[in-house]
Amino acid sequence: MTTLEAIAKKYHALEPTDNSEFRRKARVLQSVWRESRGYPIGMYHTPKHGFRKLGSRLEEGRAIAELLNYLTPTIRQVVRDEVIDKKKSRGKMYARPRIFSDLLSSQPLSFNLFGELQHNLGLATLVFRELLGSRVSEVTGIEFEYSPGRVGSKYTGDKTAFDVYVAFQGATGRAGFVGIEVKYHEDLRGGTSVHRARYDEIARSMDCFRQDELGQLRKSPLQQLWRDHLLAGALREADGFADGLCVVMYPRDNLACARAVSRYRECLSNTATFQDWTLEDFTAVIKKHATSDWIDDFIDRYLDFSKLDNI
């Protein structure tokens, strides 16, 4: 048993589904964080083993009642407003109860990263100006699990949504947006959705995809990135935005995501409407401009894998 496997076993985080070193490290890191906070361990059920402890899972009752998965009072209030409020969350595809109890899930990570920015648009403006330069004059709003029309035929018509949606004004005062897909331990592999003729229509209109690569874009692991990118293109055209782009964010050491994004870029004839940012780079920009320590807490929880060397 390797050192990492031994640590995983100690923290009830040795899972056979963790098919990469990064995925296992991410699960262990979340399990260590949970124990450091003194939060109760959750249970996981499988047909083969029944109920058992899982270090990267919170006990469901307290997780829901106290919103233990979230880092600050501000973020917890955002979750109440966006997820728990039935009116605001209607039609949005939040994975319950995982959004409350699963420490590895990228949905709570999105709130932990962008919840404070939603309440501090001045800070958000500084961050996105640095990342996108003169394209951004002012960030005007941030939404979660956003789709302009879940099944609207003028968009992609397939329920695709952005994990995070950032609205901004450009230098000329005209509206723009960033549609963000956030990943943590995921590898972008999974079932491929049924191809739709609408995808090809949007792709032709966007004019940024290599025709000889369209077949690859319809398959895993690229299709999810393609669908997000297509949603950004459809939204920009249908709603008359002056600017709009799709961004995928993931940890630097998630090599499966890095490889998929690199392959995706090879399918593009231009990248004006697509960017990828590592969580490390994005949080470094926030840290540069933030005046409170919430971003340090985020980095400590999700990205400081050096802690595992000292266990």
C-alpha cells in the first residue's frame, strides 16, 4: 500500500473509483479538511457494501441544517438565496443532497469560489479586468447554474447550463458575459449525450471550429466542453451580446481535465470565445485584490495538497 493509499484508508477515503492519483488526493484533502473542522463524517451506500463511512462526505442532517460545506457566512447566505429558496432555484439542476453533503462536488466549490464575489462586484471587476483586460469595464452580476432557456430552441435546447455566469459591461458600455464550467476532481469522461442538429447550426454560426474535428467534439471527453461553448455562442447571438465567452476552470494537477482542454483547443480555428483557467491562477488573482482571508480558506481547503506530505 502506497503512502497516499495509507492516508486515504486512515481518513475513510480509499475509494476504488478514484482512478487517478489526483482524484485520490482531492478526496483525501477534503477528508482532512472535514476532520480539521470537527465536522461529522457522512455515510455512503453501495449495493455491494451497504452503508459505510466516507471521509469526503458530511453527515447529511447537520450539513443541510448548518451548511457546513460552505466557507463563510456570506457564502452560506448565497446558498440560502440561490439553492434553498424554492422560487429562485426553480428549474435549476442542483444535485441534492450532494450540494450540501459532498465535499468533492464542484457545485459547492463554485459557491465557495464565487459567492463572495457575487456580494462584492467591485472585487469581481478587478479580478475579471485582470484576466480579460479591456474586454471588461465592470462586472454587473454573478449567477449560479445559469441557463437562458433550459430547452429553448434558440439556444442549445438540451438543458445545458453554466456553473457560474458572470455579466459585465465592456469598454463601450455594451453587455457581455462569461459562462464558466467548474471542475475539481472530475475527468470530463462520462456518457455522451445524443447529438442534435442544433449543435451543428450553432457551430457553423460561431465559425470557430475546425470542420475535420467536429466528429471528435461530439464524443466524450470533449462533448461537454463543446456544449458549454455552443451555449455561449447561441446566447451571444440570440440575445445580442457584444461579447461573450466560455471558460473552463480546473485544478492545475487535474491532468485528465488539462489533456481534454488541450485536445479541445486543437479543434478550434480561433479561441476568441474560449479560455481555460486553472483554479490556482484564478485564486491568485483574487488573493492579489481581496482584503479578507476567505480566499486563503478556499486555497487551504481545495488546493493545498502539500498538507498531505506532512501527515
